[in-house]
Amino acid sequence: MSHSEQLFQQAQKTIPGGVNSPVRAFNSVGGTPCFIKRAEGPYIFDADDKKYIDYVGSWGPMILGHNHPEIRAAVIKTAENGLSFGAPTELEITMAEKVRELVPSMEKLRMVSSGTEATMSAIRLARGYTGRDKILKFEGCYHGHADSLLVKAGSGALTLGVPNSPGIPADFAKHTLTVTFNDLDSVKQIFAEFGSDIACIIVEPVAGNMNCIPPLPGFLEGLRAICDEYKSVLIFDEVMTGFRVALGGAQQHYNIKPDLTTLGKVIGGGMPVGAFGGKTEIMDYIAPVGPVYQAGTLSGNPIAMAAGLTALNLLSAADHHSELAAKTKRLAEGFKQAADESGIPMAINYVGAMFGFFFTEQEKVTSFSQATACDGERFNKFFHLMLDEGVYLAPSAFEAGFLSTAHSDDDIDATIAAAKRCFEKL
Ligand code: PMP
């Protein structure tokens, strides 16, 4: 039995499913999750000392590669002064100023400790600011596990939401309207019916939780126009895309200004950090200036700020994003070519340092229904073959892949060569 198998058996006795977050359990691909001992640059090493080229990057934060020496040094140095004060620090101002410099639509922002907290707080703020209860989200987009966001579409095409999980009251979920990503008409129809009750639209500007699905031309522009027309708040959930699709996030890449933005992952450099922010007029509705309550004992934690700020400073010190985009293209196009040569039908999507590949006969995948129609069995088989080859992909066909500055062309070419061998076995 491998060390990972032993640890997984032991873990399941005290931790539900053996993991502290569900998708880590390999629940969709099957098998035993790799327990990780350490990570360095583009590589992770499991409990059996097996090395993998990693395209998960801790689900996004590791855009500069694992265990970056400068981020680690900043954490150690800051820790020498104490771990948490529950009182404001200068570091929090420096961090807020840095984020605003990189994402100018965030005129004011507040730090939290996870992406879930960021989106939950932004939604409450949008509701408080507009005095409206309903919110609009898209099927297949994930915004963390807050009650109003863990809601799926009802049975009709355009119906009130139903809970995605026991524990969420139907009375609560009904305020969440769910429509189709990349389908502006579905948004227009629902606004025609409920527009004056809708506090906000929340959207992943590049969907990364149903594989990787970029917005079709005009989609984000259309959301902006609809929010302007109905005086609803446009929230870009850039927890995944922030500092990744471009230095200034998807809003910079597509040149659309949301009213509020939520951030996570990269902003913490590997420590638990999230943030939400936007127009001053809206942000000043937050306590203690305004009436909408939001708080956090460890928000703006100095160690987390030190890690995140160092990551943002490193990222903005040079043009890393053209290099990241070129590497992502190399990987995605390499996968596609290898699949073509092996007679495996495949579609690919990529933007900035995010990519997705789909086992499908469809030329292009631009919607949730197309993503879910792909060959899941084939993905699961491919995932395990790649794992054997020493390549760690996200253990689900519905997650985007991530590149880091630490991935060399040699790592990418080795990954493509491994993929070719795996395609031949499918
Ligand atoms: N929003 C998006 C777009 C995400 O991808 C995630 C996490 N994958 C979240 C919110 C929730 O973030 P967290 O897991 O840090 O709560």
C-alpha cells in the first residue's frame, strides 16, 4: 500500500471523506488522492516522494510557482513581529493601495480570508446598497459555498433557484435567479420580468468552474449595459481570474468595468486571503461607515498580507503575463495537436494563464451544456494515466488548469509528450 493510500485510510477516520475540501478527495475521477509533502516551483511531491508537474497550483494561488523564496522570506520576516493583532496595520494600507493600483475599479476594498467570504460579503453589500433581495448568477459558475450562491436553476428554463445542497432553505434559494452563461438573451428575459428586484449580477468573467469557458464577444459588455439600465450592481467574481488572466484581471483583459470585484487565490500568495471592493459610493455602505455589516477577526492578517503583497509586487515588477499567455498557448495547442495525431477528438480553450481541454467532437465549447456533454469517462481515464506519467491535473473535468511562471518550456513539452502517450492508450 502506498503512503498516500495509508494516509487516506487514516484521514477518513477523523476528517469527513478524508479531506478538508471535497474535490481533493478525487470524488469525480475515483482513486486515492495524492497526499502532498512539499512543493517547489512547478512541481509537487507526494507522500511517496513521487514528483509531479503541477497544473493545479493550489487551485490558483501559485502563479509564481510553489514555495517562492521571496514570498517565503516575507512570511518568515513578518512572523517575527507577531502573528495577528486584531488592530489595523500599515501593511494593510500598502496592500489596499497595491490592489487598487492593479485593479483601478476597486476604488475602496476590504480584505477577508477566503473567496467565499469575498463573494458572500459583496452580495450582502449589493443587496444592502440597492435595497433589493434577488441576485442573478449563471449555471456552472461557482462563487464559493455561501447559502445564496449554492443554488442551481429550477426545472424550467427561467425559474427561481433551488438549493444545491441540503441545509439551504428553499425560501432563501428562491431569491437566486440562475440563467445561462454566454446567453445574453436569457439575462434580458429574466431582467424583463424581475429587473427592478435584482440587486446584482455576479459572474466569473472567464468561467473556470465548468472547465474553462471564456465569455463570447459582447457577453460581458451586455451584462454591463443591462446592469446600467436596471441600476443593478455588476459583480465580477475574479477570485480565479484576478491577476491571472491579465495583471489587472479579466476586467483589464476585456476592458469592462464592474461595480464590485471579488478576489482570492493569487492575492494571498498561498495564504488564506480574499478581498472585495469597487465603487466608493457602494463600498461606503459597509460598516463602520455604512449600515451593511461585515467583519473578520483575522481579516488583513499581517502574515497573509505579507505573502500576498510580495506576490503582487513580484507579479507587477515585470511583464509576466505575456510570458504566461505564451506558455499557456504552447501547452493548450500542444495538447490539441497530440490529440489530433492520436485521433482523439478534443476542443481547447485558453485565456491568460488559464486553460481547459474537452473530450468532445464539438469544435468549440462555449456553454455549460456543451461542457457537461463531454466524455467524462475518457477524462477520468486520461487523468489517471497522466498522474502515472507524473503530471498533476485538476481531478475533475470541470476545473480550469493553471500555468505558473515557474513552468519552463521543457516542463510543458514533457507534459505534451506524456499526454501523447496517454492519448494513444485511450
Ligand atoms: N469564486 C470563484 C470564481 C472560485 O473559483 C472560488 C474557489 N474555487 C471561490 C469563489 C471560492 O473561494 P474559496 O474556496 O477561497 O472560498
